[in-house]
Amino acid sequence: MDQQKNDLVVICGASAGVGRATAQRFAAGGYRIGLLARDEAALTETCAELAQYGVAVKAISVDVADAQAVQAAADELETQLGPLRIWINCAMTTVFSPVATLTAEEIRRVTEVTYLGAVHGTLAALRLMRPRNQGLIIQVGSALAYRAIPLQAAYCAAKFAVRGFTDALRCELLHDHSRIRLCMVQLPAVNTPQFDWARNKLEKRPQPVPPIHDPDVAARAIFSVVRRPPRELWLGMATIKAIVGTCLMPGLLDRMLARQAWSGQMCNESDDADRGDNLYEAQSTDLHRTRGRFVGRSKDSALALTSTQVTALSALLALVCAAVLLLF
């Protein structure tokens, strides 16, 4: 997909973390930018950051769980900034908790934002892209879309659902010979503010399971799929190992994660029981940053492979192993 003059990219979840880093990356690339998130003050700050790139930017406060609001925002952005070329679904929320202490309402809300938010964004994008029969929809996924971990059941389930929805839609687009493309970028652990504002029912402050990566690593990967969108892009060795491992030995990974991912998601510090969270309402603007509190521990680069490349490498490895076995 070559960039056309006045291309519009819309980013859901653009006020912090990976979404904000992605907005900066696309603005630097000369795209017009539409920003969607809940907090108006944080969106204003993001717009101010993007002003240095001299591109047209418009932000709209919207909760992605509201399908009609997302569609109305998409229509407004295209009217003011030109034809939609790329739509990026990056909004998410989570609850750190064992399933035993999750409520049905909490699971519903995580699902509404993380899964249905991506569905609402995709439907809004398709409505605008179909008349022109072109465009790219990028689902910002996670290794957790393949390999679930303890203490984040609601979030993992939502990411699994995004992958299932995307795969089904991709088949339909292929059936219709559509030129609209879908790509899911599966991320590793990223240093974002979510670990300071997500609802937490654990005794300790939550943290990403190492290795942790800088948000710009994710933003560069998302930006890289625009020219030749793969079916999926897997970012980071931890992501690749988790996805391949869960296909080959899911039971072993269950036992490993039961031992390692429980304590691995908690710092040694106690959490503030009175702090707010962003499950239902946006939090204070000072937490709306690109990066979280793990700057000194985050990596600035990561291996990125398409799912096709991983499949080819796995097939080659299988052939090599078979040849070795035949020799001996």
C-alpha cells in the first residue's frame, strides 16, 4: 500500500501508550491523523505533540464501547481530514485479578472496550472503505491473543476474540475479492501506563512479564506493515516463542505459566488500595503518557517476523530434523 497524498490514519486509544507512540510515528511519516480516546485533555496534549510534524490532526473524545459514537467520529474525521486509508484499533483495558475475584461486570467492561471496541472500529472503517474498495485495518494484538496467562483472563479472552473476528472477516473479504486488507500485529510486553491505571485486585503493583519493550518498538512495527501488509506480524522473541510453543506444547506452557507468570506480573511494592483505575472512567492526565514506569528496563528493539515467515522457518526446521533422523 503506497501512501497517497492526504492519507488519513485513525488511531483508537491514541491518548497514551502504544496508541500515542503510533500517532507520533505516522505523523512523522506525513499522514493526516485522527485521534480517538476518552480523555479530552490527554487528546489535546497528544495533538500538541504532533504539531511539530506539520500534519493535519483532529482529536475526538469517544468511548470505543459505544458503536454509534465511533461511527459518528469516523464520519466526522473523514469529512474534515479526507479519505480514510488506515484504521488502527489500539484501545484496551484490563483487570489484574484471579478469576475467582473478577465480577461479571468487570469482565463485560473489558470485553466491551478491548474486543467490541475493535469490532466497532472495524465496522466504522469498513463502512468508509468499502465504497472505494481500498484501505488497511490494523488490529493491535498481543502474544496473549494466542497464549493466555493467569491473572488477566478477561483481557486474554478479549484478545482471542479479536483474532477470531479478524480471521473470519479476512475470509469474507477474500471471498468478495476485496482490496481492503487486515493485519494483526501481535505485541510483546510493552512499557505503557496501563500498569499504573488498570484495575488491580492483587496485593502488589502489577508489571509486564519481562522482557519489556519501549512503546516506539511497537509503533515502528505497526508502521512497518503499511506498505505490504502481512496476515500477522509477531513482534519480539517472547511473542514468537509463546505463539509457537502454545501450538506445539500447550500443556507444558500451562504448567510453566502457573509457576512463573503469577509472580512475574507483580512487583515487590504494595499497590495503593485507594488509587483510581480507568476501567469505567478516564484517569488523570498525568498518567496519559507514552511510557510507563519501566523506562530503565525496556528494550529499544525487537525481532519482527510475519506469521508466514515463522511457518516457513518451522517447516524448514522440521525438514532438517527429519533429514538428520534419516541419516542416523
